[in-house]
Amino acid sequence: MATFLFDKIIFGPVKSRRLGVSLGINLLPTEAKVCSFDCIYCECGFTPGEYKEKVSFPSRADVKMRLEVKLHEMVAANELPDVITFAGNGEPTLHPEFAGIIDDTIALRDEFTPDARIAVLSNATMIHRKSVFEALLKIKDNIQKLDSAFEETVKLLDCPKGNFKLSDTIEQLIAFNGKVIIQTMFLRGTYKGKTIDNTTEKEISAWIDLLKKIKPLQVMIYTIARDTPIETLEKVSLEDLNGIAERVREAGFDVQVSG
């Protein structure tokens, strides 16, 4: 199916089904996806194995300047965002100046739109870096991906690059001491001859057990809403998502459902 890349550093605002009126920040190249995962459901398509031309991250100074200009415009139009969201063409915490950019964003937020939250949508692969971990603790919506309690399922859905160990990621998520939001994509289908379904009893029970260890502020569960790189994936019904959500609530967590 058709997928897309964000062609700007600052984009939106858009109406996010999870976050409200969201002003986006893309810290990745505008011409290519750069990510430590290669999720089979990613709206940006697959992560290239190699790049035809050299790609570069936007500089910290450029991000700050563009964000300041956009916030000036939004204040003048009396259209303030609910949240400033780091998302875009891959994994935002891969940016070498991520921590400094978070500091800049907090300062600009405080100046222009102090009621807005700051959110980072991350796949949790870089939280072992001290600078990234500490930066994430400074924001309101530290949203980290956890699509399964089983490494085999994570590798099938998310296709991690490098030396990925789910057990290490879990320990790092626990280290946030509850100052984290967990987001999980639920889907079904097939890929490379394998059945995909992270909504089974085995999957849900083990995933909830991990939530009890991580103790997140909130759990966000959702399913496919946009085009994906392959056509053999299926949305999970809102009824099924609500059933999963009820079990999460019974476990003692606030949960948000996006069907």
C-alpha cells in the first residue's frame, strides 16, 4: 500500500487521535526514513537498508528557529497546540542532539504556549543512552513502544536493527519509575509466511504482566489507521480493543483506546 514521508521539520498542527491538536517535529531527514526499527505497519514505509545519497539530520539550531517561527504564527492566530510532538520519519531519539533539542523545546513552550504538553513517540531502543533517558524524564508525555512481551513477536512486528534484546528494553522501561506511557499497536495478519496476532490470550496475559512491572502512567492501545508497507495486515476491531482495554483497567492502569 501507499506510504508517505514527512517533508518538513515542523509539520501540522494536526488532530491526533491520541494526543489532541498536535504540532509535529520531525528530527529525521525529510527525504528518507531513518529508524532503529523496521515495523511492518509503519506509515512511512520500510527503513532503507542503504541510502542512494547521504542523508543528514536537521541541526539543533534549525529545529529551534523553525519551531520558534511556527509558535509565533500560532500565537498570532490564537491557535495554540495541545501538544508539541516529536515523531516523523523514524526514531526521533536517534538525533545526536536530541537532549539539547528537548531543552530548547521546553524553553520555547514555556515562552509561547505554557499549557502545551511535550510528547515523544519512541520505540524505546535508545533509552539506554543516559542523555536520552534524562531528556525524556523532563517531558510530560514520554511515550514508549511495547508491542509484545515476547521477543519473537517484537522481531516479527517491529524488525529491530542491531543487537536488540527485549529484556534489556524492559529493564530500561522499569527504570523510568512509572514516568512513562506505554503504547502498543495491535494487529493481525500474515508476513513472510508467518501468522501475526498479538491479541491472543498468551500475548495479552504476558503483556499485562509486563505493564505491572513497568507501572506506566497510562497505556495507549491502537490499531492500523493508515496505509502500511504490506497488504496482509488487518485492523483489530474496536470491540476487541475495548476488551483488551478493560483488562488493562482491571490491572489498575489508565488506558486510552484508538480504533
